[in-house]
Amino acid sequence: MASGCPFGHGAAAAGDHVDPISDDGVYYAEYLGLDKLLTAQHPASAAHGVEAHDEMLFIIIHQTYELWFKQILHELHSVIQIFSQDRIPEKAMGLVVHRLKRIDEIQRILIDQISILETMHPLDFLDFRSFLTPASGFQSFQFRILENLLGIESKHRFQLQKTAYLGYFKAEHQELLRKSEHISLLRLVEKWLERTPFLEFEGWRFKDEFRRTVLQMHQADRDRVSRDAHSTEEHKNLQLQMIDQTIEQFESLFDEEKHAEMVAAGTRRLSIRALQAALLISLYRDEPLFHVPFQILTGLLQLDENISLWRFRHTQMVHRMLGSKIGTGGSSGYRYLKSTTSDRYKVFLDFYNLSSFLIPRSHLPPLPLEAREQLDFYFTMAASPAAPATP
Ligand code: HEM
């Protein structure tokens, strides 16, 4: 009897005879469903009796994307499941970092493989393009599920031909899409951030300490500009204005009303508390207890940025392929796609903008001693204080 897997990792001892095609063993092609996979390419040009060589590449590259989308969704569902818990075990946080990293690696491949498609000349594309209408990548339901699960809301989407995106899908896909609209990693991460310990710690409040420090820093800047004997009054006023604008920007971190206005305008997504927590984690990321949360913030930002990079690469490729022609899905083509590369489609927009609020380490308000000890895991021979659970 054959033992071991079809990929050569069997348990058979060296020198044992292994029957490679035994009836009760696993067979490579069957395990991978290759009969279905390799017969799932049906060029429309062939069906029309004018087979276009490059259509095979066009089909296979789309299928490859869809397979990778499936794997990304598989990873993302597990991350969402972890974040759905009220209290997330430390071990699970490591898993989140690991799975976000895997998604990142897959996305890099997805961005890179656009260049394979670019080996197809626009003239070669024209050999079969007319057979594809009205099908379009716009109808990639897995891509839309990915967007929904991450937290893109319908109100953020640009519409094609005044029709909501759902109108481009058949009933069975609409159902999947509607379900995915109710889940948002952004909102789950927001809740997790809101639970971050050390935003308040026995009378010490991060937002008050940070605000005081920032105001002191800017007051020092104002004093320096005002004292500058080599500057003209006009130049001084300009500099003071710029400092005041920066102060105002910082104030939006503490002012609920300003923050709400920014959320309404779409320039912020997270709650003010979640935003402050993300800032705390980023500023004090050197503290051991914040290492993993910081990696998670970075991983989510990377994932979001990769989607933007993919959108950009796809848009450039489409410009090259179609010029200013309209898309098979009925959009304005390149012009429509260019609009999707804007901030509107960035889910973790606040993580990009966090950098506006970073200040040099040397100016950071010190954390209270007890908080520092807890953040340090405190591994000593003496009884150590229990490390608090991760947010
Ligand atoms: C010759 C190659 C391609 C061309 C000319 C092309 C063209 C277009 C155009 C014009 C649109 C806008 C909708 C429309 O009017 O149809 C679009 C959307 C889209 N395409 Fe492609 N595409 C190509 C390859 C791909 C590939 C390989 C993928 C991988 C899955 C893909 C995925 C998408 C997605 C997800 C959208 C929706 C983007 C959004 O609305 O944000 N496309 N494509």
C-alpha cells in the first residue's frame, strides 16, 4: 500500500517500494482537482471561430487572481474571527501578525503579475475584446467581498451608470456581497483599539499629557520664531501662521466636535478614542507590550497600501491597453479607475495620517512608572506583576 502524501513527504522508510498510483492512496491530479482546473479555460474567441492566441493568458491570469483572492479571504476570515472576540488571547495576536504577513506576500505577487498581462499588446487584446462585453473585473465578487470585509462602505463607492455596485451581480453573488457588508475589520479593529490599556492609568491620561507636551513644543517654536532677529516681520508672521495651523491639526485629536466633522467629511474613519489609542501604540512602540499591537497596525496599513498599489498598477495597465476607450463593464475605463486610486478607497486612512502626530521620542511624555513596569513584562526572579491582557 502506498503511504505518504503525493508531494513526497510520505512516512515510508528509505528503500521501501511505494506504489505511486495505488487506488487507496492520494493521487496528485485528483487531490488538486486538476481535471476541473485545467479544463476551465474557455476562450470566447474560439467559440466564435476566430481563436485569439492571447485570450488564454487573459483567462489564466484572471483565474490566478481569483484563486489568490480566495486565499486572501481565507486568511482575512480568520483574522476577523480573532478580532470578533471581546478579549483577544496574546497567542492569537501573533497569529494575526503572521496571517497579515501572508496576505502581504500574496498581494506583492498580485501587483507584480500585472506585468505578465502587459506582454499582451493592445492589438492582441482587440482580437477578442469585443466578445467579452458586458463582463468586467468590476464583477469580481471576491474582490468586492474583500473590500467589504475590510470596511469599504457602499457610500464610499463611485457608481457606474448611476447603478449601485450590487446591480452588476447575479442573485447568488448579491447574497454573498450583502452578507459581507455586515462585517468590517475596520470596525472590529476600532473596538480593539478602544480597549487599549494605558490610555488612562491611575489618574494619568495619555491625551492630556500628550496635548500638554505638544502645546509646550509649539510654544517653544513660537518663541524661537518671535525672537529671531534675522527674520523679517512678514516671514515671522508666515512661520507663526504655519505653527498655529499645526497646533489646530493636533487639536483635532482631542476635540470631539472637530473629529466628528472630519469623519463626516470622510477624512477620518476611526472613533477619536481608537485614533488616540493607535497614536499611543505608535509613539510608545518600543515598549514590549506594544510590539505586537504595533505590528498589527503596520500590517493593516501595508495591506491597505498594497490594495492601493494594485489599483494603481491595474489602472496604468488599463490606460496602456485601452487609452480612453470605455470599459467592457460600461465605465469610462481609465478615468473611472483613476478615481478609485484616491483616499476614498483607503480603509485604514487614519493609520497613514498618524504620522502627522508623531513627535520625537526625546519629547514623549514619560509613562507612569507602574505602567512602564507592566509594559516591560517584568521578567525577574522576584514575583512579577501580572502583565495585563492585550487590548
Ligand atoms: C487587459 C486586461 C484588463 C483590462 C483592459 C481591464 C479593464 C478594466 C476596466 C475598464 C475596469 C472598469 C470597469 C469596466 O468598465 O469594465 C476594470 C475594473 C476592474 N478590473 Fe480590470 N482589466 C483588466 C485586467 C484585470 C485583471 C487581470 C484583474 C484581476 C482580477 C482585473 C480586476 C478588476 C477589478 C477588481 C475591477 C474593479 C475595480 C474597481 O471598481 O475598483 N482586471 N478593469
